[in-house]
Amino acid sequence: MRNLKIDKKGRKAEIELKKDLYPESAVTKAADDFKKILDVSVKKTGENLKVTLNLKAKSPEIEEVAYNFINYLLAEVKNGMIKVL
């Protein structure tokens, strides 16, 4: 993902997301579900959301956790698009 920047030494990652593709509610839900291992901050920057992930624990690698967060976020967005009739 090109919009992902990883700082392995600082144990953090930054993701730029388009607000029209990634609702803030989905980002907030994903952040809440990852709160045991990540401190997540979300800032609005024009048409984008800048999401910063900071690892709390020492064991997992930030790259692995960041990609897991993105996959989880995609599932949250997809689930939000499905309407039950």
C-alpha cells in the first residue's frame, strides 16, 4: 500500500486514507478494536484521514500490525456497505 509509511525504529506507522472511501466511523471502530496493542490517532487533513498507529507492546512488528489493521479496516468498510433487508 503506497499510502502506508512505517517507522520500525519508532514502532509507528502512518496511513493516509480518502474520507469518501473510508468512513471515519469504520476507522474509529478499527482503532477501538486494536486498542490493546495500538495507540491510534486520527486527524482530518482536507479530503483525507491521517491515521497514526503507535505500538504499545514490544513484541509484534509494526509492519505486521499495520497490515492487519488495514485488512481489518477494509472488512469494517465492507461490512458497513452491506444492508440487511
